[in-house]
Amino acid sequence: MSDWPTIDAAANAVMLQTFGEPVVYQSAHAGVAVGDPVTITAIRHARVREESGALANIEEISVNPSDLANFPQRGDWVTAWGSQFVVTTVRQPDPYGLVELSLMGRAGQNSDD
């Protein structure tokens, strides 16, 4: 009998090691930081060619929820690629346990604002 949780965790670790990059994750409630920010590894989703080049206002990443003290929530903040984003959508974990987050640039928080 296979040990699926162990296999899933191993696949998750390989994906994060191969495709991941560091981001700073900050829990927030009602626009106010809660707790300390933590640096985690996230997989940045590829964007279509028309969106490449300048930093997009919208990004999607996958994170391992076990890297965080609390499960990701809408309204939390992610700082990466020289900009700060707010989590707008949290999707349930995929078969490997990664959670997909949709991010939108926070007004007045980015280097080009």
C-alpha cells in the first residue's frame, strides 16, 4: 500500500525547490498587519506573452500552507518582485497540497505607483 501523504509531500518539495522563489507573506485583518511577516517559497504562475515585461498588477502563485502559521486568507499581503500585493482569491489545495492564490497590486505600495 502506498503512503500517499509522503508521496504528495515529496512531489510538493520538488516542485517548490525547482520552480519556487522567495516571497514575504504577511497575515492581515481589515487592512492591518497581524503577526510577523515570514519569508516562504512560492511558485509564480506563468503569464501569457502579452502580459510579460512590465510587472503585472495581477499575479498568481502557489504556496504550501504548512509554511504559514495560519491558512492563507483573502486580504493577506505578499511582497515580491519589488511590489506588494493583496490576496484576492484563495483556492483549495491541489492534489499535492499547494494552495493557489490570486494577488492584486496594493495601491500606493508598488515602486511604479
